[in-house]
Amino acid sequence: MSSAPPTPALSTFLLGGDIPVSRLGLGTIHFTGDRDRWGPPADRAQATRVLRTALDHGLNHIDTADCYGPYACETLIAEALHPYDDTLVIATKGGIRRTRPDEWEHYGHPDYLRSCIDHSLHRLRRDTLDLYYLHRVDPRIPFADQLGALIAARQQGKIRHIGLSKVTLDQLEQAEEITTIAAVQNYRDPAEPDRDVRDHCGRNGIAYVPYCPLQGGHALKRDSSDAAALSGSTLRTLRIHFSSPGLPRWPTCKPT
């Protein structure tokens, strides 16, 4: 029998005001085959164990994107976890087009985004995507048109909530004039705090989902409360989660 301490319960946040999600979640980009995030997992069985272990530890929010692989992570999630627990929240993204390993083209044509949504639904084996992010804003196409594709999908029941990724405060405020934004996923770590966007989200009930929030786990090596403050948790909780067998070291957190 394992002598490891029990994992403390994770606090939750109401995504979009109606979906309870754990503040510590699991990002999946590192499941892909190499540093270019191209190809399937090198060890598919281990990646499957990681996903299942994360849920066993109380995480109910998994974050992915169609360009991871591409397509590999969405397919892996469905193979590992379907049929899904009713409480599981899967967030995915569209708007980055990849035809080779070193390509990350920001492409927000509405027709392309509509196709991305339909294909993500198919790969994830879902009727509705809990949270769908515009992965990047394409400067060549009117922002309203890009959001319009997501709004139409929400009206059709394909998306429950809309999110934005890697946006400025100005872009976020523009989007809010058009539709309700449930979440923002931006890069944030102690060296790049992204305070303007984070504070705006906190004031307006928008989930702020930083990627690489703990410097890929390195922040946990220091005896500091910064890491815990970022995740709305305690440092002990984070260290137990990060030291648990099979769990990766790249969390997604939703601080208040």
C-alpha cells in the first residue's frame, strides 16, 4: 500500500457562471511527439495514464487544442477518457493552422473556424464543446468576423462558452462589446504577470487561465507562496500534485 499523503481537495471556479471547474487543470501540449509539438505521444500508454491519474486526483478541467500534434491530443483525450464523466470539462481551441512541424499560422477565416469546431467535436466525441477558444487573433481578418463564427456555433449548440487566447486588454474589451467571454488564456509567470488582463478578468467574472503559470513547475522548487497564489491553492497542495506519479509538470490554473 502506498504511504503517499492523500491529495488535498482542489477549490473550484464557476466557468461562465455555470460550470464548476477545478482551479488546477491539466494542459496537454506536452503530450505531443517532439519539441515542435508535432506527432502523437512518444508513449501513448503513459500519456493515457497521465490523463486518467489527473482525474483521479480531482482535476476536472483538461485543456487542449486542435493544433497540438496536430489533432493528436484531442484524439488521445477521447481514446483515454470516453465515455466521459459528467463533471469533466474539456476546453479546446482553433485558429492556428499547421501543415508542417515548424508552422504555426494564425488563421481566423470564419469558414476555417467553423470547420475546426466541427472536427474538434468529432475527434473529442462530444455534442457540445464546454469551452472553445479563439487560439490567436488573426490580424488579417476583422475580429468581429472571427468571433462571429464562434457565436454562430454557440447559437447552434456546438459551443457552450467562448474564450480567447493570447490577447491584449484592448482585444479583450473589443470582444466583450460583441459577445460574452467566459475565459482568457494568456502566458503568465512571475516574470510576466500580465496584470492588466488578469485584473480585468477578476473584476468581470472571467476565468483567467494562465499557461506555464509556474514556470513549467520550476517555481515549485522555491519556498515561495507565489506559485500557490497563482493557483488559488496552497504550496503543499501544488507540491503533492506535482510529485504524484504520472502527473506532468505543466498545469493550467484559474486564480481568482
